Amino acid sequence: MRGVSIVGIGQIPVGEHWDQSIRHLAYGAVSAAMQDANIDRADALYVGNMLSGILLGQEHLATLIADFCGLRGIEAAKVEAACASGAAALRMGYLAVASGLHDVVLVAGVEKMTDTPSGSTTAALATAADAEYESAHGVTFVGLNALIMQRYMYEYDVPMEAFAGFSINAHRNGAHNPYAMFQRPIDLETYRNAPMVAEPINMMDSSPICDGAAAVVLVPTDRAREFVTGHHRGPVRILASASATDMLAIHDRRDPLFLEAAHLSSQKAYLQAGVGPEEIDFFELHDAFTIMSALSLEATGFARRGEGWRMATEEEIGIRGRLPITTMGGLKSRGHPVGATGVYQVVEAVLQLTGQAGENQVPDARIGMTQNIGGSGATIITHILAT
Amino acid sequence: MRGVSIVGIGQIPVGEHWDQSIRHLAYGAVSAAMQDANIDRADALYVGNMLSGILLGQEHLATLIADFCGLRGIEAAKVEAACASGAAALRMGYLAVASGLHDVVLVAGVEKMTDTPSGSTTAALATAADAEYESAHGVTFVGLNALIMQRYMYEYDVPMEAFAGFSINAHRNGAHNPYAMFQRPIDLETYRNAPMVAEPINMMDSSPICDGAAAVVLVPTDRAREFVTGHHRGPVRILASASATDMLAIHDRRDPLFLEAAHLSSQKAYLQAGVGPEEIDFFELHDAFTIMSALSLEATGFARRGEGWRMATEEEIGIRGRLPITTMGGLKSRGHPVGATGVYQVVEAVLQLTGQAGENQVPDARIGMTQNIGGSGATIITHILAT
């Protein structure tokens, strides 16, 4: 397998883009990434997206985006793995370059969830769960996560407020990210006063519904220096790409409080990269809900079982903490345009690794990890990146 | 890149499976393929599917199928490229094995289009077209193909009946395929009397709405003999895998009567395989509508422009003809469960190449080609297979 490097990144601000359709959102990110890598052509475009068929009546999305971005003729395909679609598309691009088939590959993640012509976004998101055994009974996606959080609080005797630190950290970092949806800090009082969404998950535990797009350019590592044009500190290598799954429905899992797919995919990634958790300088985890932050830290080797919530302090997860997480605001503050999130995470990791993270710069960041979660933990994809 | 071979195939009969949900359809094909390859485990499962989100309220489909097939933990992702989703998933599996990342990969195509709990299948299929510039105006998918066929008949002064031979050939072959939806021959009279769907496309020009699933097992060519267990004549190599796109909306194409993506992807495939059209022993083309058969033959190097329809005779495309096509019934007679079709085509090519095609066996079939079309020609994926 050839080494694969990232030589260009692009993103648009996350928010409610009522004036733009999904092709425009994608164009913004793709064109920025192409400019960053100084290319005007690619061999293929892989798109991570979950909901364009249901919400926008548009399948065949990758080909549409290739067309709209002026890339007539190139290979294009959409990859879907619920909220892990972005990382799944990245992985397909990684395989295309690693195999030797393609030399220059674009990967974009895009989602338009607001101002959609049809359907309810909440109902659409529930299609990530088991349609016949979960969503058919009316449980929403936040409802499923609430069941998990409730169980966690019961099993480990943890109060709701124990999760506040994840949200406070995300907003502290998002405040300095011009691409974040919510660019203002919150405090414990904000968390306490937040309206309940599905007990015990409140508004400050939850990532928002929003629109966004992010993109990266992948090339073989041995050609990466050709594309890096000065303003970067260097290309970023993909040291590891690993994907794993679990039972789709929570009630089928061996233990609903352990993210087996996070464990499996991170272990595979550590092995492939030849590093352990102690060498990870920062971790872009998937904080769709605060409970997922705790479970991800536990399954990925950063905390003991039942103790992930103890890391929700600035000393532990802040920019200068032991393991900085959600360094550009995470899903909570930057936003969670579902199929785009996995690519945003990687774009942000590249910013950190190339010293472009501004006020959020993690000192001496050399190795970063991203983890994208689909459904209530059934598909989890981990990437490890390094300069 | 490593060579990639197919060592197992599975399919279920195409039809209206009102008693089975999509997970059961997929299980039928996946378990048959696993049995054929004599495996009880795989490294990854890639699923081609277009409509499960819209019609069934089930995204995250690949992980669900991995779960339901007893493959807990393995990598899973869905690949979508409208009606070319099956071949797009195969291509992802091909990349995963070719890269050296995985050794045993399952690829499944599955679609459930009948007895769906929500929405109209006709409206869902229109999501393959440009939502804002085509389907928003009410044009259906058959409507778009009717515009193309009308133009073809006008430009080349061809009568409707010129296309009948494609349909007659498909049904002649499908009559001997136990997995085909329509297992009876038709004649010119049947074609003449068929009700009009969207002029000039009649019922006998059109592939049916149906349910189906097919699967293959991919391994590195140098390990293929370990998996082939006696009843086969041998593993089948994937000599070429190539994908190309065109503008999504017909009105944006340089010429609506030329399938540029078919031309591009077949030229890439010929180059990769080191063979030309004259060496192809049979061609599983994408006869969603008879007009697509004519256009595919023209763009892929088998007929001059405007003359593809002249091949619609038994001497040309019959089992013992110059270039046998749709040898197991094609989309018209076997059926077109859209996201599954690309995998059915490959399963059928393997049957031909291993001498298992029964009454439809193409004599001395050594090199076969499959071509899967998404939308009205915007994504076209070509594979060349050989023993």
C-alpha cells in the first residue's frame, strides 16, 4: 500500500444556509480545497452524505457535485454510513490512493439539514437507527442517546452536571473558530438552564441541526511535496484509517455502555499507525451528545470504563490539557452537519498539525486522531494523522 | 495493485418479495455467496443501494446488513451512485482488496422497491436526476429516457419497432434464468401491443420495479484458488474496473445521444484489461430502457453512432450471436432492483465465465464485460472479467 497524504483542505462556515442549495455548499468546500492544493483537476470525488435523498430528493449526489464543480467526467460516488459518512468517504479516497489506482482524489462531506423542501430532519436522522426495531416505535435519535446516558448515570452513579465540561470545552474552542456555528462560550449556568430535549439530554448536551461542507485533497505521500505551496508547514500523512461496526440496534449490543466499534477501530488504527493512545496529541472525537464523548474516551483507551466523564475539565481536555478534544468546537459548537462532520474533523486536525489553528493551536501538535460515529455507535471510523 | 478475483457469488430471485424486508433480501444473497466461497467471515462488506433511505426509512444500511448476516464488527459502508450503486460498491471492494488492506471482502447489492411503507417508487427513482433542474419540474425517470429515445428516433430516422429486438432477446434469455422476474419469452406482437408508459417508451422497452439482492466475494488473485471449492471451473479475475461521469442533467450534456461516461469508462477499462471490444465474448449492458442498450453499444465501441439499434437481432446479440448481451435476461427480464443490478450483472458474468449458465451458456466465454448506468447516463461503471 502506498502512503497517503492530505495536501489541501477546504471548509465553509457551519450554519443555516437558507440561500444555498446542497451543490453550492459542496462547491464552497471543494473549490477551497482545490485552491489550497493548487490543483484544477482530480481523478475522483468521493462524497460523504447521509440525508440528501430523504430531505432534498437528490440521490446521485456525488456525480451532481462533480458536475457542478466543473469536474466533468471524473469518477464520483457517494458513501453513506449515517453520521460517519464523512469519514467513510475519506476512507474510500484513502483506498483509491493507497491502491495506486488514483493519484489525486477529492473527498467532500456535505449535508443540508435546514430549510429542506420535504420531511422532518428529526425523522430523517432516525433512519440511522434500526427502522424496524427502533425508529418504527417512535424513538428519535436523541431519544436513543438519552436511553444510553440514563443508563450510564444509573450504572456509574454520575450526575447530569458531570457532562457539562464537555459542552463548555467545545464552546470555549468554538468561540475562536470562524467556521463554527456557535462562536460564544458558555458556562455551567448556561448548561444548568438549558431546556431539556430528551431527559437527561439537554440543549447543551446536543449538537445542532445545521448545514455545512468540508473537503480534502489526497495524494500519494511520495508526491505530496509537489502540491504543498508554501503557506503550509507541510503535508499531513494519514498514518491509519480503520473502520468497525457493532449491532445497529442498541438492544442487540453486548453492552450498550461500551462502544465496541470505537474500541475495534481505534485498536486497528493504533496498530496500523504504530502509536498508542499516549502518543496522541489531540483527539477530534464525535460529541454529537456529551454522553458520546465520555463513551468514546473510554472505548478508545483514554479513560477507564465509567470514568470518561471525569475528563470533562479544562485540565484534561482543554487546548493545553492532557488530551485536547474538540479543539475547534466539536460537533456541539462548530456544528454537526451529519455527513460532513467526519471531513470537518479531519480538516481541523490538519489545521492543528500544520500550525494554522490560531488561538486554538495545540502546542507541538504532531499526531492527531479523529473519530466519526454513525448511529448510536454502530459504525465508528478512526483516522490517525501526523505531519 | 494486487490482482482481485471473485471466488463466490450469491443471488436471490428478483421479484416482489412482500414477505421479506430489505435485511432478509440481503441475507439471502450474502449467505449464498459466503457458502459459495466457503467462508464464514469477511474483512468488510460494501453495499450498493439507492433507495432504502427514501422508501424504507433505513439509512446506515450496510452496517445493518453486516449485523443481520452475523458479521458483527467488520467494516461496512453503503455506496450510492443511483442505479449504478451496485457496480460502485463492487469498485470499492475491488479497491479494498487491490490496495492490500483487506483479503476477503463481501460486496452486496440490494434494493426493495415494492410494498414500501412510504413514498412512491416512481418519485424516489427521480432522485437520480437533477432535483432542481429536472425532477422539480415533474419529469419522471422514464420521462427523461423518453426524451432521449424520441430524439434518437428523430435524429437517426429510426422507427420504434427497431428497439423491439433488445426486449425480445432479454426475455428469450430470461426464460431460462430461474432468478429472473419474467421467465417467459415475448415476440414482436407482444412488443407492438404493449401499453405506452411515456411515449415512445412502452412497457416492453422498460425494466420493471422489483426487489432483489446479489453478492460476490472478492479476494486477492494469488489467494483465489484457496477458496474455489471444486464445483467451479475456476476463480474469475477482475481484469478492469473503471468509473466515469457526465453532467447530471440531460440539458447540460454536450450531446444527449452520446453516453460520454460509457465511452470514458469503457476506454479506461479496455486499457486496464489490455483488451479491445473485439475480444469481449459477451456484454452485460444496462438495458433499463431499450434506448439505453442502443446508446451503450454505440459508446462502448460495438456499433457506430446512430446504428446501435441495428444490433437488435438474434444473429447479433443472441447467445450464439456476434456479441451476446443481457445473457440472463438483463434488466428487462431478470429485473432491475436498482442498487442490486450492478452486482447481478457481475454474478451472471461469473456464471457465464465458469460454465454455469445452463441453457444460456455463451460458447467458449472467456472474457465478459458488465456496464452499470446511474441516472440517465451520468455515472457509468464498466468491469471486465475473465477466467
